[in-house]
Amino acid sequence: MVSDNEMERRWKLVRKIMGQEGLDWLICGPGHPNGYAKWLSNRSIKGPTIVAFPIEGDMYFATHGDMVHHTPIDSYGVKHLVSCAQPNLLVNTQAPVVLDVLKSKRPGKIGFLGLGFIPA
């Protein structure tokens, strides 16, 4: 685990670039096990994962669960969404829960990082 100060440094850097690009939200998948989602969230990644990172406020982390959390648990700056796959094992993507959050925030411009890794 990295410190809260390191997380703040990372988020400040990403938000600076998002501002330069005019993005309200950045959506990314896991990349490899130590990839995009892990770098942004400081959470261990297990299975399909989507991170929704806003220009302001807390990020949203949607997954089946990770190595530590088999049920959604919020942590520093990270809101862990209940995956649609947790109550329904026939569903294999977290896209609907992330879409609900995005629709409620009414973003202007959304960027995607690692499209090939986003389970949608």
C-alpha cells in the first residue's frame, strides 16, 4: 500500500492532465494486475474492474471484489461500488453500475484509458 500523500500526488497529476484535455471523468480498466486501476486506487485487483475517476471528488471503483475485500468497502478517496456481478453471477461486467454514477453526475466529456482492458 502507498501513503495517502502519494495518492494525492498521483490524483493531482492525473487531474492536471484531465483539465488540460477538458475531461470531466476518466474511465479505465485494470490494465495488468499492477496497472491503471491499481495505480489510481491503491487497491488490489482481482477480475474485471472499472475505475471512474472524476476531475473533482472521490473516485468510484467497481469490481467483483479484490484480494482483501469480498464485499464493497470504501477507503481513502475511493468509493467501492457494489458490482452487478456480486448479487448476480450471470453478469460479468460492472459497466451498468458505473454508468448509473456517470449519468447522475451529467458529465460533459469522458476520457477512456486502456479501452482493451475495460470490461464493458
